[in-house]
Amino acid sequence: MKKLNYGMYDFANSSFSAIIITFIFSTYFARQIVGDAQLGAAYWQWTTGVCGLLIAITGPYFGILADKRKNGLINFLRIFTILCILITCLFWFSKPETSFIFYTLIIFLCSNYCYEIAQIFYNSLLQQASEKNKLGTTSGLGFGLGYLGTIPVLLIVLYFFVLSDTVLFDLNKQEFENIRFTALIVALWFFIFAIPMLFFFRDKTSKDIKKNHLNFKSLTQIIWQNKLTETGKFLIARMLYADALIVLISGGGVYASGVFGFSFDEIIKMAIFSNIIAFLSVIVGGHLNDKYSSKNLILISIAALTLCIIYASLLAVSKSNFFAVVMVISIFIGIIQSASRVMMTSLINEEQAGRSFGLFAFSGRITSFAGPLLVGTMTYYFSQRIGLFSNTLLFVLGFYFMLKVKNK
């Protein structure tokens, strides 16, 4: 039951990632609020970068606080999940006017920050949710349910709020109320399906850990003991390829719209197909993770994603070309995220979970401004294609440093 409760949180929060970060609101912001797809994409990527920097600075600190407290992991997960849901509702007020650019970016920054901080505590509970030799299967189930959960949300948005001539609740299409209302759908979906994890998952951290054993020195010992630990090496590698993943996840919808002219309904349809592919691949990937090493899965995924970016940025010339490469990306993007969570879990002790995954978030975010800043700046000065192509640098560097990590 714990495994299912754990997986249902991914089922719940994937709606935020798909609707707000990647496909719907990012596109609406660039095209309707900013009124310039290229400039809007740059603003969105820059804000993602600032958010990542804030997560990197504060994430380990929240991890230490959680490890100090009885049931700290689950309680911090509850707090930041509820904050994310409440702030997401404020997207409703983001009208299609340039005067709402700053407002929308602030709401995006705050909601995405809470979403990502909550992920620290969710990831840190993987060990408690799974049998020791089934970490890959449990992690894959979570990511798989996440992709599966995105599909009904996208279908609801597509057929009841985008394609329908008569929009539910008499929402005004001229004011894009039908698009803004999707944020409220996300908030409701997130809350309902997060209930099993938030209120029925029992955190086995049943007593307080002595506070003098938990400080910032305990963080450095995880990554450095006279030399870089294997955990430290892995976190450096992940720091680089995670930056590249952030660009793909946060900028996919804007790129499809700006370069290939995808409409809202075409973006949603592509998202539905990509989530079906991702669901199937990450379930299989989870079982492979238990049989083979997380390191090998990560290396294969990085190589495949790098080739996909090269094709999408330099060679794809039509919507069908781009659609095809997105399907291939969908195979590997869930596998690499799931395998990364498993690898981190296998490298740490359970009593280190909060602060270790605080470092995991730190590694994924301390230079996360680099990917969006690099791509956003190259987009601003050249084009979206050149911006996306520059992302290959981060994947290549991540691949190189991942080769140096030894399997535990």
C-alpha cells in the first residue's frame, strides 16, 4: 500500500509540470501575455533559472530541518505541497496583457519553488516506500503513474476548454479565461490525488535525531571525505545533465509554438502521446534498473537525449519531424529521472535522507540558472533553434563526469 500511496503523489503533481511548466501556461505566457514567442521563451527560461538558484541555496537547509524532526520528511512535504497548490490558483488572474508579465513570472517563480522543494521530501521517502531490492520498480511506478496522470488532465483541458465552441462555466475565450482556468484544474487535481501520500503515508522517522549531529558539516561529509565520495561525483554529473533536462521540460511547449507553429490543441495532443510513451518506457526502465545499473541507464539516456536535441535544433523542418523526436525524448526523459532518484537512494543511508536529497536538489539546481540562462540568452540574441542546440554542451559534460562514477 505504501508503494501505491507513494506513486499517487507523482500521479497528482504531474499535472503541474505538464500544464504550468511545459505545455499550456508557458505557451500562453509567451504568445498572449508577452506577445512575442521568442522573447517570452527567454523570460520563462530566465525565471526558471532564478527559481533553480533559490532551490539550490535553500534546499539543503530544509533537508537538515526535516531530518531533525519527528516525521519531518512527510510534514515538510505537506507544507510545500499545499503552498504550491494555493499559489497555482493565482494564475487565474494572469490576463493576456503585457502589464501582467511581471505578475505571471512571480507566480510561476513561487509556485515552481514550492513544487520543487516538495520534491526533495518526496524523493527522500523512496527508501521507506520500497523494498531494498525493488527501488527501481518503485521509482519507475511513481514516474509511470505521473505520466499516466497527465493524460486525463490534458484530455479534459483539450476537449472541454480548448477545442470546445461552448466552454464550460461560460468562460470568455477572448480573455483566454478557458486557458487561465486550467491552473484551477491543476490545483484541484493535485490536491485530490496527493491525499493518499500526504495523509496516509506513515513516515518511519519516529523519533527526533540529536540536533548536534545535524549541521552543515554533515552535508560536506556526504560528498567529501578527504576526497570526493562516489555520491559527490554523482552529484557533480547530475548537476550538469539536470540543467539540460530543466531546459527540455520547461521550454518544450514554447519551442514547439515558436519554431514550428504548433497551436494549443496540437501541443496538448503531442503531450498526450508523449506521456503514453513515457509511461510505458519508465515502467520498463524501472524493472531494468533493478536488473542492471542505474549508471548505465543514465549514460544511455544522456546519449540519446543529446542526439535528439541535435536533430530537433538543426535538422527537423516540419511538425511531423518535431513530433517524432519528442516521442523519442519521451522514452528517455522519465528513465533518466527515475534512475537518478534510485542511484541517489542507493548511495545514502536512510537517516541521511532529508539532507542527502537536499543536496540532490542542490546539485540539480545550483547551476540550474546556467541551462536556462544559456538557452534563454542564445535564444534572445540568435534564435530558438540555436538556443536549444546550445543545451547539448551540458549533456556532453554530464556524460563525461558520469563515466567517472563507480557503481556502489
